[in-house]
Amino acid sequence: MTASQTALQDAAHLFTELVGGEPEGVWSSAGRANLIGEHTDYNEGFVLPFAIQYRTYAAARLRRDGVLRVASTFAPGAVELPVPALADAFGGSAGAAVAAGTVPEWAAYPLGVAWAALAAAGRAGTDVPGVDIAIASDVPVGAGLSSSAAIEGSVAAALNDLWRLDLAPLDLAKAGRRAENEAVGAPTGIMDQVSSIMGRADAATFLDCRSLETRSVDLGLEREGLVLLAIDTKVEHAHASGGYRDRRAACERGAAALGVPSLRDVGAADLDRARDLLDEVTFRRVRHIVTENQRVLDTVGALGASGPRAIGELLVASHASMRDDFEISVPELDTAVEAALGAGAIGARMTGGGFGGSAIALVEASAADAVADAAARAFADRGYTAPHVFAVVPSEGARRDS
Ligand code: GLA
């Protein structure tokens, strides 16, 4: 039995234990890794993430009353709220219900998605039946692989079917982002939700975060005998606070000073002017976004023209830009990248929001063990907690499993 089938069964068992009887169905959505394009999403730029094989499952069934009840293997007990109370809980200032302790943080993801999906479908304030939802996941938590987007995607897919909301995949992704921004209070972009929901096997999802157009980009890893490894540094990160929020604010400051709506509107040719106008730190933040957008476009071009072996240098340049200009790497992530490259990886970079989480490395399948060993040795030499190294396989996004 694969790990994911176990999580599927965990969700179904949890449902039976807490609610009784069988769920009406089980829906799931994937974790994600980002191949390239970091912190570009909330700057209306380009990203190229992929859904991974680790998934979150939501076992669900309609109730006769109007109560929404969620349970998960993350925390004991269930959290319930009458559907009409969702707007009171989440319609105020961002993250208020979580900050006040009215809704536990983990439950703000599924309940926030319910609130946002109803609003998106124009069904807020209408009479919708209650739902019982039991959630289980094998997406590593805290590894920067979007365990939260996987919860949002699985619950959004379940509610879309059970409530017959008729929302398109992109609308479900938007509802997930809204839940994260407004219900949970994390100021993230839309990359994770789009990737989790809209991923395809052996492909990455190219997303223009301004137009929200997506395109599946063939990776051809298996054909080429390559694998992508995740090197989880075990350094925990949080996006609701701290560095992520600061970087976002710096980007907004930079765009305002340059007189553009977002950094998407700044090109390489504008960087000289930006250097004159901005303070040194803000300039480097802006330069990361501008060069990273170009690297995403170049990566899509290189994949199409020459295949995955041609993107190594772009991955390495992306990491350097995050380390030196955007300053979101940590020594453990730099060590993971250096060790992977030293052991022959074609390319490697930290992935996700930064300040911890995972790096990814593109490697020959035959070199995967050597890269994992090199990372383990480098971490041991520096006295870091041992990293967890595993393959991340570009996989399908949200679906109904049963
Ligand atoms: C986190 C956020 C995303 C994106 C990345 C950085 O994963 O949730 O929206 O901003 O960081 O690329």
C-alpha cells in the first residue's frame, strides 16, 4: 500500500470514528514544490511549481442540519460552526478569529475555505446543508511543501461537489488563497493553491499571476532518467509573521517608489533607474523579483527547447538570488544546495517561502543516493539536525478518490 492510500484510509476511518457510518466520498489535493519563481506570485509575476505525490484527503458527507464540522489527524476533537456563522468568524479583519482563539488555527483552513467558496459561488447567506469533514494527510508539515494548500484544495473539491457550487479549479484555488489570507491571516500569494489543485503528472504548472492563466509544462523527468529530490532541512518556518511579511512589504515599497502597480511592471532595463531611486536593501529585493521572473520564463523556454537537463544553471542562479538579494535562505538551505551540487546534482535551490523548509535538487536517478548521503554528511559535519531527503514526483492535483 502506498503512503497516500494510508492517508486516504486514515481520513475515512477518522470520519467513521467521529461521525459514524461511511463518508459520501473522499476528495484529495496535493502538496507542492516550486521548481522556480519564488516570491514572484504576490508581485503578479511568473511561477513554475508542481504538485507532488504526497496528498491531503478530505472524507465528507452532508448533514441534515446547517452545521459544518471538521476533524483532522492534526489535533484531537472536532471543531464546528453553523454555516451562517462563517461570515462572522472570517469576514472581519484578517486572522481575527484565530488571534482571538475562537477558531483553532488548523481549523481556519477548512472552515475558511468553506466561507470563501460559498462567497465565490454567490451562495453566502443562502440555506446550505451542513457537512462533516475528516481530514488526513501525508504531506510533510513544516517542510515548505504546502501542507496548508493541500488541505484547502481537498476541502474545496469536496464542498464544490457536495454543495454543487459549480466552481472551476481556478476559483477553488482563489477560495483557498482567500482562506489563507483572510481566515488564517497569512499574506501569501496564489501559487500554492493553483499548484496543489491544478497539477498534472510529470509536468509543472506555469502560472502568470497577473492574468491567472495557466499552462502545463512537460518535465519529462522519467524519460530522461532524472529525479527531483526534496531535502527537508527540518528548520521550521511560518508565513503568517516575520520575514515573509517583511519581504512582501519591501516589494510593495519598491513598486510604489518606482511608480508601478506591482514589480511585474519592472524589467531588467529599469534596474539602473531603480538602483538610483531605492535604498540598497529595497533595490536588492526588487532585483530578485525582476531577475526571478526572467528565470521562470527562461526555464519554461529551456524545458521546451532542450529538456530538463538544460535548467540546472537557472535553478542555481535562483538560489543565489534568494540567498544574496532577497535574503530568505538559511545556512541549512545553503548547505543542502551546496552538498547536492557537490555530489553532482544538475541544479538545486531552496523552494517555497524560505527561512527554513526544503531545498530541491534535480539529479540523475543513479546519483540520488549519493546526493542524499552528501546532504546527510554535510549536515552532520555542521552539527545540524539530520535532513530528510526524498523524491518529489510531479503528480496530479485535486480529484475525487471515492
Ligand atoms: C509561500 C506562499 C506562496 C509564495 C511562496 C514564495 O509558499 O504561500 O504564495 O509566495 O511562499 O514563492
